[in-house]
Amino acid sequence: MEKDILEPATTNKAVVLTADVLLKQWQGHRGLTRRTIEAFPEDKLFNYSIGGMRPFAQLAIEMLTMGAPGIRGIVTRKWPSYEQVDSEFKNIKTKAQLLEAWDKATEEINELWPQIPAGRFQEIEKVFGQWEGPVYWSLFYFIDNEIHHRGQGYVYLRSLGIEPPPFWDRN
Amino acid sequence: MEKDILEPATTNKAVVLTADVLLKQWQGHRGLTRRTIEAFPEDKLFNYSIGGMRPFAQLAIEMLTMGAPGIRGIVTRKWPSYEQVDSEFKNIKTKAQLLEAWDKATEEINELWPQIPAGRFQEIEKVFGQWEGPVYWSLFYFIDNEIHHRGQGYVYLRSLGIEPPPFWDRN
């Protein structure tokens, strides 16, 4: 089965996504993640978790480290270390600060996105000086990582008796 | 902010993904979900959950309803109701049956995928007779829904003291 996955027997070169569409998809997800942050009571956002995992604020900060800094690196081709980026967000201690950083990232991503040149998405890049692969692959890593951890936030919320925002709503 | 998300001020028409690449991405995710199913003890797969949510087997069956049946509909333009599709999987009662259905879907998706015509990804389609949008949007719904629920399975596993498979491994 693994061989099938890595080397599909047949090819389909149809275009699925352009950069514009991916930005809209991602910002739709980011809007939903913002509403997930908002759904947490302040203390639970920073202190609550299950099974020894990280609290949702820490997961959201991880998303922030990959978001705007990731696009900055893709556009400028300059990469700080992941640890340096992490320190950008180390002072976030309240829900309001987290949401403010989230909104700032939303704007920065929107501003930088149009500057990603055609062909760049297929270039091989070592993002944050560490993870090497095509640019589209890193972008999907950022987005999929957000979806993955947001889903975990939904379990935290449910276990607290709080209804999470609807998954299908991406406005 | 919402306006920015829905109508980006600038445009970027660069191609991010072709169908081939998306298939590889998705099957990479599906391989990881398969390993997540395998990580559950048999009884916990079908009976364990947190906060009134569904057990992981039910979440995985939901993924199956969107997987091969979704691609079948995209290729043939014929859509059974979601309820009809759901009944395809109603006899899954063991981990072995779930994994067998998973592997069957993997093969069916690989076989059908090359038959999706160019341009089809941008067509507007009412999938399962209910959810209307561009085909790429429905496909990402299927994939993102899988990532979302698999992330929830990770919390179930952690709360059971079981280490989930590494998120970054997509082979």
C-alpha cells in the first residue's frame, strides 16, 4: 500500500488550487481557530489540558509561530530559527493578547501572500532552517497542524461542557 | 477582518497544487489515520470517548463515508444520499473490519482519482445531494474533517496513556 501512496500508478495534472484560493481556505480556517480561542474561559485557555498535552493557548501560539513567520520566510527567503520565532510570542499571557497577535498575523499573511511568486510553491525550501520540502508541502503542514490542534481544542471544550464553534463555518 | 478574508485585496493566481500532488497529500494523511486506528485497543476504539463525543471508530467511519463515496460522486456525477452511504459501513464492528474498509477505500480512491477531469475541481457541485460548493472545496472538507477528527483521536489516546503515531509522518 505504501508504494501506491508514494508513487501513484497514474497521473492527473489538473490544477486544484491557485494561491488565491488557498489563502481564502486558510484564512477561513484561521477565523474558525480564532472563534475556538474565544470559546475558552480565560483560565482554561492557559491551564487546562487532557492526558498531559499542552493547554490550547500553547497550541495556538505554535500555530502563530508557523503562520506569519512562515509566510515571511517564504517571501523573503530568510529564515530565523524556530526558537527565535517562538520568542516573538513568549509574552502572550492573556486571551486578549493572544487574539491581538492572531489578528496581527491575519493582516500580515494577507499583505505578504500576493508577493509569493509563481513557481515558488513548488521550490524546495528548508523552512526555519530545519524542515526541507516543497513550499506547498510546508504550507499544508502549517495549515494541517492548525486543524489537528484545533480539533484537540474541541475535545478540551467538550470535556469542559462548552460547545465549540461549528466546524463547517469558515467565515 | 471578515471582508479581508472573503475578498482579498490583491490576487495571486500561482498554481499551488495539481491533482497528483493532492492525492499524495491525502493518502499520506490517510496512512496516518490508519496508524491512529491501529493505536487504539479494540474496545476503546468502539466504546471510549470524552465529553459526550463519538468514539474514534465512529469518527473513522464518518471519514470513510466522505472518502471513496465522495470521489465516486465527483467522477460519476451521481450522488447517493449521505444516509445511503452511511449504511455501506454500518456493519463495521471490529478493528479488523474497519482497517479492511480503510484499505479498500485507499485502493478505490487511487483508481478513481486519475479519472477526475481537468476543470472538474473548479465546478460547483452539490455533493451527496446536500452540500453545494466548488469540487476542490468539498475535497478539502473531506480531508480537513479527517485531520480534525484524527486530532481528537490523539486526545483520546493520550488520555488513555497511549502515544499516538507522529503527526509529521505521512508515509
